[in-house]
Amino acid sequence: METRLFIVACIMYLFAWISRQAIRRNKLKDSKLFAAWYSGYLLLILTCALYLILFVMSGGPGGEFPWLKFAIGFCLIDTFAAFNLIRNIHLEPKKQEPLIKSVLEWCNTVYFAGFVASIVMFFFLQAFKIPSASMRDTLLEGDHLFVNKLAYGLKIPFSQKRLWAKPIQKGDIIVFEFPAESRTQQNCGGSQYGRDFVKRVIALPGDVVEVKDSRAYVNGVLTPLQPYEKFDEVERVHYEVEEVPPLIADNYQQIWEDHELEQVFGMYLRDQFGPVTVPPNTYFAMGDNRDNSCDSRFWGPVPEKNIKGKAWLIHWPPSRMGIVK
């Protein structure tokens, strides 16, 4: 989202700069040029707004962008811009000045707000809405929270490095981009490419993880039951090791790292998983609602480069407001 806001801000800044150059050279004194300029402004700003609104409503980068709705909306905007072109083509110069002033003020507001918002979202805070029940009861569906993007250091743009880097700890609730290389990768019932997930870190790089009866073992030790862990009263499922084809058993770790283990074992992984070794620069994450979470058991480790930050503060609804623990 921050990238798209930055691009919109750049577009509006460029339009404002071109407009000022045209004003200095008295180009907009011509009523036809003024009408074309004003209708172009309406087309530009309304199209950007439509795109951002539909992008958010479609679920962000991982969602299916509604191109049909965008096309219909663009046609309506184009019609509105054409109407203003015709209406203003003979507008008197004295009536042009208030419109020019209003347009430049709006351009300044949009690009300034866009630059500030994109910088804040990239470096400091990101808004996030809980989409599922995988983190119940720590986080509920519909909770709105802020993600602290400085929790693990200041990310350097266009690189995987961080200044003042801080280690990720077991028990941290992280927000990350789903580890999918392409939209064709299928996990959790469909493509999760580009979507943001929220889970709790269970194991660090180099740890050996195994799940038995839905309980996690790290380095051969059963992890202590925590107050935030939630289990359902369900019949546990298992598979016998000897039933696993040798080709799969011998490549279990690699299949897991390739995000394909879910296709082999399905829901069996909820209760019986591993053992696997968490690769370097990756983390093993699980949902607090253990029996209703599609997590690292199913789709593999979380690369450090995908981690955006640490879940920090629930700000909506007011009854749920508080620090995330």
C-alpha cells in the first residue's frame, strides 16, 4: 500500500509542477487549454482515488483486483471529465483563477499527505485488520491494529538490511508477507501471494520443530502450555511413519521448505508434523488458535525478509483497545 501511495503522491507532485510551469508561461490563459487542463486534473485525481479504494477493498496486494469495477468507474470519471471540458471551454479568465487555486491546493494536499503516509507506513507503522480466527482469542476477527515496523530495526529501502537490528524472539506476534514466490502457489485453500499474515513465532533459525497431538515440541522439548493457546475438543488424526512413501519421507524437510507439504498430508499436519529444522534466516510461526490455523506446519518457514514488523496496538474497536501480547 505504501508503494502505491508514494506513486500517487509522485503523480500529483508532477502534475502540480507542470501546472505551475504552465501558469508562469501564461499557457492557461487560453480557455481551451484551461478546459483541457482542468478536465485532465479531474480525470487524474479521481482515477487515483478509485484505484486506491478498490485496491484496499479487494484485500491489498494478495487480493484479486476488480478490474471490471475499475473499468466501469473509469468510464464514469471519463464522462465527468469530458462534461467539464465542454462546460469550461469558454470560461472567462476571471472565473478560471479560483479553480486554478483550488486545483493547486488539492494537489499540494494530496502529494504531501501521500508522501507522509507512505513514509510512515514504510518505516514506522502499518495498519492491519485481522481477517480470520487463527489468532483467537489474542486477536479477534475484525480487530484493527498497528504494526510496529521499528520493532526489529529500521529497514533500509531496496535492501534486506536493517539499522539498529533487534532479534526476533520466541513468542513475538509478527505480521509478514506470505512466503509465496508466485500466484500459482496454492496454500490454505487458494493463492495467498502478496497477502499479509499474522502469527506467533514458535521457533528460531536452527531449532528442530515437531508437532504431536497439536502440541509443539522444540528441540525435543514440549513447549509449556501458554494462556494464549487455544485447542478444540476434536478427534486427533495421525499417520504411521511406515505409511509415508520413502521418496516423501526422505525429502520431508525439502518439501516443507518448498511450501508443498500441505498438498501431501493435508489436515494431518494439524496434529502430527515434522520433525524439521528451521532454516537460517527463517522462523516457524503458528496461530494461537492451534486447531484453526493455517501456519508454518502447512506452508513452511517464514523468511526474515518477509517480516514487516511486530503486532503492537489494537486501536479498534474501543472495547478491545490495548497492547498486543
